[in-house]
Amino acid sequence: MRSQTFSRAQILHEFECRCQALSASNNRGFKQEFEELKDVGKDLSTKTADLEANREKNRYPYILPYDHCRVRLSIQNSLPNSDYINANFVPGGVSQRDFICTQGPMRDTMNDFWRMVWEQNVRIIVMVTALRYKDLVLCNEYWSLQPGTVYHGLFQVTTVARKQGPDYFISTINIRQRDCPTDRTLTHYHYPSWPDRGVPKDPSSLSAFTDHVRQHLEAIPRLGPAVVHCSAGVGRSGTFVTLLWLMQLCVRGIRPDIRATVTDLRLHRMWMVQNLEQYIFVHQCLLYWLSGGKSSCFIHLDHTNREVRRQDRHLRDTHSSEQPSTLQQFLQPRKLLRRLLQS
């Protein structure tokens, strides 16, 4: 039986009403929904990522891929752990493997990253982080920012062209195995202005960027999943995938359910959509996109932003290496990062 579909106007009206209800009483509904998501996936196994041989391949030791949906690389030179990379298959609007969410490549994992791209027949990479924040490396430079060629293990990676969009860069990249006469072309999207553990300044920029990627995905053959990464591959990556997935559904006349979407994503990779601010921002972006920026429903983020800034000031003045005992403590901006730098 074919499921019922709805017009864009119907979806917008219903979604506006839902956002108004969730934002009432200082975002009480948003806070309750996000709190109820905190235990999703926490009982899932990460045994492979916890193996001593794999620990140095994880950018952050507490952000690990679940075993049941981790991306498995080909075994190299009969080494039993050479199939490991900190990456998970996650669902989207079409299948259970529409996307691969992964951490930003490290100096010692760039070869594995490009091996994953090749083996999974990836044609689109979406990077939603800057390379650095002040003196902190958030992601190592795994492709050439200017036209030119770099080598990573068995792979020759050539940036053919790079152009600038409104808030992002689009690179055309050719990748080739050194002993292979043919190459593949992929598109690399880089959205560098999204702050770590935060959200962009306004929903219009991310909405336009996400919709651009959505249209590109729909225009090309589905040869393999799209790779999405930030630094850890959970907060900003999860927010982007959630928004793109919901856009895909809305275009097909299916009403969006953000809570159910984040629940499904968190069953495939931990902490997808990492904090309350990002959870609310998904609603803002989808509302902006559905209405073409004309919605009369306004969701306030002022209190959330003040709380984030307050926590940041507190953490700058606090030097604690104690491991958090609850997931909520992990969600505090920069707390995980500070602890990792001290370990």
C-alpha cells in the first residue's frame, strides 16, 4: 500500500505548529525531546574500536564507531586490524547506507580514508569543519587546497579545480590507484565556517548549502554512499545528515520527524546531533527551507547560546582531567576536548 503524501504547504503548516509548541516556555519541548535521546545507542558494542591496535586511529578516544555498522576496509598484508577506520554507515532518505559518517582524517589515517573512499565508490565528500581552530588541528589536510596532486599510500589524489560558493568551497578531485590506468572523479564540498560544537550564524546559509548537496546527490547515479565528516564525525556531521535526510523526505511529500531521525542516526553512530543547540538548529533550518525564509514562526536560541558561552568561560578557567560520569557532561561544549588535551 502506498503511504500518504502531503503538499509542501501542508508539511510547512504542520511543522510550524510543532516548532511553536516545542519552543514554548523557553524551549521546554526541545529540551525534553533532546534529554530523552541521551541513552539511545549507549548499549551498542564498540569492541573493534577499543582494541589496542586501533586506539591510535581514533581522533577522540571516547568517540568510537559501533561494531554492527562500522565501515570495514579490505585487509592489507594479512594484518588482522588493517580493516579498521573510525567510520559508520548511516541511513538517509533512500537506504540504510546512504552516508558514511567519519572523523576528520588524521596524519596517520589519511591513507585509510582514501582507501575507504575508493573501496566504497564514494563520489561526494562533505566536510563541515575548518582544518584548524586557533592552534588546534581539527582535521588534517588530506587533499590539495589548490589544483595539484598529493599521494596517500596507493592513491594519487589530484585537485583539478576549486571554486568558491557563498559560504563554501567546491573542489573537483580525481583519484587513482597508482597501478590502475583509470581514475574516478568526485566532488569535495567544504563548509569551513561551522564552529566546533556549535551552529552557523543563521539558518539560511546551512539550508542553502545542504539543499545544494541534496540536489547534487539526486542528479548523479547512486554508485556509493556520500562521506560526511567534521572533526569527530558526530555533532556537525549528524546535524548535516539529519537536515539533508529530512529535506529528501519533504521533497517526496513525507512529513518530517526530527526526533525519530536523530534516534535512527544515533543507533548507527554515537552522539549524532551532539547538543541541544544543534538539535534546535535543525528545526530552524528545515523551517527556513520549507518556507523559503518566510515563516512567521521564530525559534529563540538566545538562552542556549548564553549557556554555551557560560560553559565555555567556565571550562577555560577549570583544569579537570576527570572522566565524565554521564552523557550530559560529555555534551558540554569543549569539555571533552579539554580532557583529551590533558590526557
